[in-house]
Amino acid sequence: MNKETKEKLEQLQNLEQNINSLLAQKQQFQSQQLEIENALEQIKDTDKVFRIIGNIMVAAKKDEVKKDLKEKQDIVELRLKTLEKQETKFREKASELQKDVMKEIK
């Protein structure tokens, strides 16, 4: 195997590590998104809302909490879209490298 092929294999391994890292981040954001959706669903059915600050719960205005949750939801959705775009680019590049390496090996 020549030097160029070895370098491509290393790049491919790096891309796979990056993809795995992105998938882990994506999973964390999906979990956050689910928590936010559940919180928004829960505050629909109640008049009293509390916010956790440190180790205590403090009464809060429902509208403010709802607004904060929606803002967090928007941020999480934006981050998820960004991660998905990065994942797509990495997968495309990995596929190209894999094809190149397979050609060179054969």
C-alpha cells in the first residue's frame, strides 16, 4: 500500500471518529429537545409554574417560562440542523475516500 493510500485511510478513520462525535452531540441535543417539549406540554395544563435555580424551586410566571423554553427549543433545533449538515458532509467525504481507497487497493 502506498503512502497516499495510507493517508486516505487515516483521513477516513478521522472522519469516522468525527461522525461518531457528531452523533453523540446530536443525541444529547435530541434528548434536550425532548425534555423541552415535555416541559412545554406540562405547563399547558397548570397555572402554577416553577423554575429550578440551583438547588431550589422558585415560582415563576408561566409566560416567561414558556418564552424561555421556546427560545431554548429554537436554539436546540438550530444546533441539530447544523450537526445534521456536518454529518452529511462528513459522510459524503468518507464515502468518496472509501471509494478512492478501494480503487487503489484493487
